[in-house]
Amino acid sequence: MSLIRRWFALIFGMLLLLMGLGFPVFSQAEEQPVYVVPVHHEVEKGLYAFMERSFEEAAENGAQLIVLDIHTPGGAVDAAGEIGKLLDETDIRTVAFINDRALSAGAFISLHTDAIYMVPNGQIGAAAIIDQQGNMADKKAQSYWRSAMKSAAQTNGLDPKYAIAMADPEVNLPEYGAGKGELLTFSAKEALETGYSKATVRELKQVLQHEKAGEAQVIEVEESWAEKVARFVTNPIVVPILLSLASLGLVLELYSPGFGLPGSVGLASLLLFFYGHLVAGLAGYESVLLFIIGAVLVVAELFLPGGIAGILGFSGLAGSILLAGDNVKWMGVSLVIAMAISITAMILMVKVFGKKMKFFKKMILNDATNTESGYVSNVNRSELLGKTGITKTPFRPSGTMMMEKERIDAVSEGGFIAPGKEVVVVKVEGARIVVREID
């Protein structure tokens, strides 16, 4: 027993010696990775889908910290709202590393993290809602956005008046260069003074040191090819362009022989549109199915009378596109733009270039059987005029006669003619042969 105790004492002493010599003892926190998620370019639903996937991966791998590397001019309000909700619901600590600027929706996202770090020349603010035409949104939307910015600041214990000033130009803060009528945008120094920024740093490594995760494994999440396509396709500016290309390509294909470049561009644009919205999580397979059904009904209208199939088909096509987007109003505007372009193209092709639809030529018989082309409806027997024959059957007034061993159908001039009587041809009108009995 004493020998066992000696061995235990020896092992324990060696462990103490190793710790005294400075060998590192790894903690559980150092083994947990840090995830760095880029928030670059414009904020849209494609970015939300990418961030959702990144957060799920971080949770599965037991991450201790998620750093948002932010460099964005802003973007869609609804997408920013969903990203803010995603940040609020995660159990992992999140920080914003403003690596250049976090404007508009980027500022909103930053305020939903647990802490903000900024580079010396970083900026945060200018978060007013701007519509698709570049104008200030209506009062209802502005009121909602002010409230959302205020709530985000209060949740993190920040003075909400600065967050409101970022969204409302009516708030007067001249000491920060945001007098009445101007939006507040903080520099790194101003954000640090007001407590909106925890520290001013020059690189990610300093952020990790402030968060006591300097020795942790850093995993930088990158967007997949599909996510990049989805972010591009779901951009509000790209959507009407894609739909216009799709409609224009398919319309021009109607005037082209065979299936060529215009049709290929049109179909590719449609595929990109639905693929991007599916990856971004905006569209479901029901919208794709509705589009297919609509296309089938439009084609069926070419063979069915009534027009009902065509109306249902075009309604299905329009409905599928409206369902695929997150903003029905903007999708409707994009659809109207695409239809206007396609109608204009059709008018130009017919009125200016004198083109005819090649597609329908395969389905419509254009040949004419006229006399000029040598076509006749029947054989003209004018050579029988004045010749005689013998009636084979009674004429009441039509019947059959024999003429030079040929049976000929004819009609009498008006009266009854018995069989075996001699008749003479008195008139020939195309296939109509008129005979008279010879006394």
C-alpha cells in the first residue's frame, strides 16, 4: 500500500512541476471555435439564408463566439429584420466587427449583436428607410423603423436617442454633425464616446483578444456558389432585369425559326430567377409547380377553344412569380415592367421589322388552292356540249345516261325523261350537265 501511495505522490508531483514550468493547460473555452461570418455588400434575403446556415453550423460545432465582419451600405429592411431576429434568438455570443461601414440595415444588424467593435475609420448610422425610387419611405414605414432601431439599442443598454437619430432626420444632434434634417452617422471615436462601440480595433485578432478568445480556433465561413447566386438573383434591382430578359427572350423566340439564342436566354433567366429564390428560401416548390401548370395551360390554349385555358395559364404564371418573392408589391412592379418590354418588342417586330411569328406557322395551314395556282374544284366537261346519249335511268330530273360507253350523271332541262330515250347535252356548268330529250 505504501508503494502505491509513493507512486501517486510521484505522479502528482510531476504534474505540479509541469504546471510550474509553464506548460499550457487548455480550457474548454479555448477548445470552442470562433465563427467569423462576412456581412458584405447589400443586405437581402440571400444574406439571411447564408447567415442562418452559418449560425446553425456554429451551434452544431459548439462555437463560443460569432463575429460578424460587417462592410455594407445597407439593404432591404425586411431582410434586416429577419437577421435581427436570428441574432436575438441565438444562444451564442455575437459581436459586430465593423470593418469599414455599417450603414442603414447594417447599423440595425450591428445593434442586435452583444457588442460592437470598429476600425479607426469605421462608420455606423444613416439608417433611414429609402424606397425603390430613392425617396424616403412613407410615415408608417418610418415609424416602424424608428421603433425597431430604438428597441435594438435599448436591448443592449445603449442610449436610444442616437439610434433614433440614425433613422429620423428630425432628431437634432448638432454636436455629432447631425442637425435637424440630417441623419446621424457615428465615426469610430463618436461611437466609442457614446458607448455604442466597445473598443476601436485595427484587426480581427484584437476583437478576439477583447472577447478573451485569442487562442481559439477561428473558422471563417464562406458563401457557397449557390448562396452567391441566390444573393445576386434576389437583389431588388436584378429581379426586374431577369424577368424582362425572360419575357423578351421568349417573345423574340416566337419570331425566330427553330429554337435559338433568344429562347435560351429567356429560359435561363427564368431558371436563375426561381433557383435563386428557392436557395434564398423565398420561394417554395409550390410556386415552381404553379408556373409549370400555367405554362401548360398557355400551350393548351393554342389547341382549345374558348380562351379559358389561356386566362388561367397567364394567371398561374403571374401568381407563381408573385409568390416567389418576399415583397409582393415590388414583384408586381417587376412583372409589369417585364410585360411592357415584351409587348413593346412584339409591336416593333411586327410594325417596324415586318416579322411574323414562326412558331404559329407550324400550326396554321397557309397554303391556298386557287385557280391561278392551277387548282379547280371539279373537272369541266364542256367538251360534251351538243353531244347525244341514251338515258339509262329515269330523269326526275337527275339521272344517268350512256354516251360513247361512258356513264354520265346529268339533269334534265326540267321535265321527266323515261329510260331508253335519246337526249342531247344543251348546257355544261362545271360538273353540272343539262340534257334535253330529242323528239
